[in-house]
Amino acid sequence: MNAALRQALSPARCPSGGLRVSIEGEPCVLRCSGALWVLNHRTLIAADLHLEKGSAFAARGQMLPPYDSRATLDRLEAEIEALRPATVILLGDSFHDSKSVARMAPDDAARLHRLAAGRDWIWLEGNHDIAALADSVDALPGEVVETLSLGALRLIHEPQPGERPGEIAGHLHPAARVAAHGRGVRRPAFVTDGRRAVLPAFGAFTGGLDVRDPAIAGLFAEPPLAAALGRDKVHALAWERLG
């Protein structure tokens, strides 16, 4: 990490294994789960859950294990229990398609309501779930918005071109490839330069786009930090080390 990037991010290791950074002056933690914890606002942000992706594929005859929603909600519940956020913001594409809410198992739907109880719960619209959210206002906890401001941060599903100070986005499912144990390993990753950030997908059945792809790298004027998710640590990777 070069000196300018280090100064912008002020990175520090957390006891949880997460990486504390500054994004447009807001202290944040890049969590091992792929969620972003915004400390001063006690807000947990997760992008691209893609709930019911497995059942969407099954409906088209492509069988995937039908446990993705349960696995994703397990991870989300663990983060909520660990952090006790005042607010949870889901950054778009929380559901995989327009019928996902109707396909959810009753236990999973009830768990969403339990997780939202006693805190603000906000769904941002994404390209996959805008219809699902519109059609399920009465069935889901919380509120639905298109974009949202949080202190110096500007939350949106799809990152916008040009300079966007404070932008926190998802949509692109960034992933970084690094060499480990004699082989290449590809892991979901945060990408940030201290001005803006793209979050990894939080969902269990989500793919990834290489962080060096122009759709991601082109958002940053200078090489950013790629922070790859490990089992118990977020690994800060120098751009030139990416394979």
C-alpha cells in the first residue's frame, strides 16, 4: 500500500480480524463476513444477498442446493448478534428476482422480521429486486429507498461513474485472486481508496468479478486497496500483487 493510500485509509487491524479504515472521514470496519460496519452510526451495511437464488435456478430446472437463503441469513444474524447495530442497511439485490419473497420458506421470512425488530431496517433497491421490494412492502420489515445518505457516506446499489466522494455501493461482486499455498485463490473483496468503496456480495450463492476488471478498477483514479475476505481475517492486498 503506497503512502498516499495508507494516509487516506488509516488502516488498522481489529480484534475481530476486520480492517478498520476511514472512508471519506467516516470510521468503518471491513468485516470478515463482507459487511461494512460504520462505527459512529452503529450501522451494518451488506450488499447483494441474492436471497432465493437457489430456488430461482431450481424453477428453471437447474438444481442447486436449496439452502442459500438460510446460509446467508445465518451469516447476517451472526453479524447482528456480534455488533448489535442500531440500523441495518441492505444495499440492493437482497432478493434474486421478482418472485423471491413469495418463494421464501416461512421460517426464513419470520427470521427477517425477528432480525429487524428493535432497529431501523432499510432496503435499497437493486436491479434484481426492485420489483420484489415493490410488490412485498407489506410482507417485509423496514422501509425501501432508492439511495440513502449516512453522514459523509452516500449509499447506492450500483456505483456511478466519475468522482463520487463517500459513495458506498455493491452490484459488482468484487473478488481478488492471490497466490496462497502454491495455488491461486479467489476470494470476495472490498475495494476502496478512502474516498469511495465497493462491497463484496454477502450472499452464499454469488459469483465475483475480478477487481482489476475495468468496471471496478475504472472507478478509481489511482490503484485502490483490495481487501480480500479470509476465514478469520480481512487481508489488505497491494494492487500489484493481484494475480
